[in-house]
Amino acid sequence: MKKHRIYHIRQTIVALALLLPVALCGCASDKDASRQVIVYNWGEYIDPETIRMFEEESGIKVIYDEFETNESMYPKVESGAVAYDIACPSDYMISRMIQNGMLSEIDYDKMPNAKKNIGAQYYEQSRGFDPENKYAIPYCWGTVGILYNKTMVDEPITRWAQLWDEKYADNILMQDSVRDAFMVAEKLSGNSMNTLDAEELEAAKNMLIKQKPLVQAYVVDQVRDKMIGGEAAIGVIYSGEAIYTQKENPDLVYVIPEEGTNVWIDSWVILKNAPNKENAEKFIDFMCREDIALMNFEYITYSTPNVAARELIEEEDIRNSEIAFPDLSQYDNLETYVYLGEDGDYLYNELWKEVKAY
Amino acid sequence: MKTIAKRIYIALIILFLYAPIGILMVLSFNESKTRAKWGGFTFKWYIELFQNEEILRALFNTLLIALVSSLIATVIGTVACIAMTGMKRRAKSILMGITNIPMLNADIVTGISLMLLYISLGIRFGMGTILLSHITFNIPYVILSVMPRMRQLNVSTYEAALDLGSSPLYAFFKVVFPDLLPGILSGFLMAFTMSLDDFIITHFTKGVGVDTLSTKIYTEIKKGIKPEMYALSTLIFVTVLSLLVLINLSPAEKKKAEQ
């Protein structure tokens, strides 16, 4: 009899313990799905105040989520674990998403600000990955260039070729990413950075191997701190970081190399099965409004494609900065990454491994 | 000579363990945003930290998930231990083996398989899924620390209590539970820290807009980690340190008072 009772008690405890998490899980569901929009953006890539303002003005609740690389964003969107409305991937990832039919076409009539405020040259540049400007609205952009410390070099640096100069042995920082590293070598040889030509790639690989003894380190975001601290003379860096590093260390100079470089564009896209497409259009259009785009530019400090917002920048030297707003029409050798397909990615990764292991 | 060598060795170990934390604490008072330059002493980042709603929400989520998941895991784990003592030897060792596997398994495997499971069951990703996952990987740690206590337990005391007329539940809480308590507590603490620390499993099972501190810090990689995070880490470290000091001080004080 007693044995039975303790058995029952045990059973009840086990059952309760198993049920509790399920009950908790149930609480997390949504109240009102139609008045919300789910946004998937880079970390630290928006002024939180603008989200608050959008919620207040439109009455739409923003559920905001962040990713850290294009590569970690893609499988999360693809798996469908969460039905996102909006994402903000980079150029080559957008072309991959277009190829795989994951994006929904933009209706410019519903987004007057996007049509009016975003500069034509940026739509033009976007055609590299979105040929008819059907899917992507530019949000942030920049170039990849050389940052150098003028107290540590003998002459101005203007070309990628100077990264192969033995004078600067152990004073060079390269980007630790396949595409950016190969871009430097391919541009230097006058080839396209989206090349899949075996000979051109082999040549680029050999150049990188030749440069390797001169390189102090292959870095990602440490290039900022290292250049500010004067730990290296020359570094490959994104233009968005250049203004900030110059503020910290006035000896630093940013140049777009003569051989041409990569123009990257992070753009808003609406996903194919977005549950709240109308809200998504309102959100993107709100972000294209000049005052909002200005707030975001000041927060992120990456160049904005929003021409109207640029006009509103108060500090003249930033508004006319050659670093933040280079005139794209002056260059004829700027390119944007496109998706190379799985085989292409594999090829690049294999060659990069050879460089790194050499 | 030997003692000098010993001391140097210890000093080196302490240096390597604590130098990174020391640097982090120093940087949290750095006026300049970059680690390469000392811009002067400031409390700016601490003030900004307490005004940054997102970081505070992530902190709250982290603590809430750690607390709730370790509490639930402690209950389930303890109950599992009690059940296992009643089992045959063979069933018991099979069950122990099963609970040990998730502990040895790589986090990334656990994370991805949990994600796939939730997708196939159609569960919405959110706080609930993080919580479920944390409970899942916490249970084995509780069992691991309660089980040895369970083995030391003298079954006769429980039977004696029953013989003296107490109900099984009463006997459990008066006789068995106090004996298990140290094991349960250490299991709870272990589960709590494991949950606090976890990044990979949370990363795969979290829903939209729900961030814990670890996933929040990770998303900041593109733009560089903000010094507010240094400030927060400093505060957490100091809190844990002072708790440890307090816990270790109190028995000594009691002894003094007794004398």
C-alpha cells in the first residue's frame, strides 16, 4: 500500500516536471501577428532610436534580430525556423538568394522614399548582383582600400602593387577572408575579382603566396586597433572603418588603389514568404526617409547611398569626404562581388587553403 | 630554491589566468573606444551600459534562462536519480550511459539536432525553445552531482521513518532530502553556470529578437565589440568574486565568534 503511494507521488512529480517546459513554451507565442514586422540585420547596424520612432509613427511592432556574417544569416533564413520579413545581406549573398528564388520583388510605388532618396549611381552599382534592380534597396555601402600610416612609409601608397614591396616586410596587414584577399591579387593583375578562370586564379594564388612572407598578419577586425596603435604601416580595410580610425590617429590615410577595388553594398530585401509584406515595405521606406537615414549614418558611420540624407550632414568635411563618398563615376575598375556558385566557392576556398598553408 | 621555483610557477599560472580579465577591467575605464590608445579614465561606459536597453534585456534574458532552466533541470535530475536507485543494475547503467552522452557530445551537434527537432515538430522559436534546450543539456550535470550522494544514502533511515508512521512524502523531505541537499545544490550551481556560459546551443535554438549576452556579443563582431560589454563583464566578475569572498569568509567568522 505504502509502496504504491510513493510510486504515485513519483509519477506525478515526473509528469509535472515534463509538462512545465511545454507550458512555458506556450507563453512565448504572439499576440497580434498582423501588426508586426520581423527584421534580420547585421549586429549594431541601425540606430535603435529609429526603430522606436518607426513603431510610434506606424503602430507596427518591430521584432528585430541580428546576424554576424552573411554565411550565418543564409541557413537561418533558408531553414524557415523563423519567417523573417526583411533581411539586409551583402551583394554576393543577395545574388545567391535571387538565384535560389528566396526574394520577393520590390514595388517601388509603395516606397516613394526609396525611389526618390537613393542615388541613381548606387542602383546602377547594384545591377552587378541584381540586374534589374528588382529585389534590393541599398542601405549601406563602401569600398575596400588601403589604410596607411604616413609616418611609417617613405612615399604615398596609391596602388595594390605596393603591398608587394619588400620595404614594408612585416608591416602589412591583409584581410583574412577569401574573397577580399583574392580581390587584391586579381585587381592587381587587371583581372575581374569574380573570375572563375583557372589560369587567372592560379596566378592570383601564386601572387598571394609570394606576398605571404611580407605580411605581418591576416586579420579581420583587429586591423582597426592595430593601425590606430601604429603596430603596422599598411592595412587593407573597409572604408567605413577608415573615418573612425583617422579620428583616433590623424596620421592614417585611406586610399582607393589605382588598380580598382571592390564596392560592397548591403541592401534591404523582402523575403519571398514574408508574412507581413506590407509592413516590410513601410519599414524599408521609413529607413529611406532622409532624416532617418541620417540618424543611421551617424550611428553606423558607414557610407549611406541616401543622397537626400547626405545633403543634411552638418559637418562639411564629412559631407564632402572622399573616403565616405567617393565619386563612383570617376573610376572604371570598381566591381561588386557576385555569387560564384557552390563550385566557385569551393575552388576559391581550396586555393585560399593552399595560400594559408604554404 | 625549490620554494622559489614553486612560487614563480604559481605566480605564472595566476598571471595567465587573470591577466586577460585585468586588461578587460582596465579597458572598461578607457575613454577611447579602441584598445590601442588610452584616452583617459572614465565611467562613461558604465553609465551608457545602464542606459542601453538591449544589453540590459540580454542580461535579463541570460539570468532568467539560467535560473529557470537550472531550477527545472534540478528537479528533473533529482527525480531521475531517485527513480534510478529503484532500478535494476543493468537498467541503471544503461540510463546513466544515456545521460552521460549529451555531456560528452559536442555542443554544435546538440544545438543543430535540437534546432532540427523543433523545426520538424513545428515549435515556434523563442524564449521557450532556448529554455527547453538549456534544461536538456543541464539535466545530465544535475544527475552527475546528485547520483554520488544518492549512493551514500542509507535506505534504512527512510524505511525507519516509514515504520515510525510518517507518510512517504514527509519521510522524503525530512530524511532523504537533507542528505541529498549538498549534491542538489552543487548540481544546481553547475547547471546555472553551464547555462550562463552557453553560446552555441543558444545560437541555434534562439528565436527572433531574443538574445542572451553571449549571442548579443557575437553579433557585434562586424562593428567591433562595444566597451559597454567590457563594463558589464567587469561588473559580473566583481559580483562573482565578492560572492566567493563572502562565502569563504563566513565560516571563519563563525569560528571566531564561537571561540
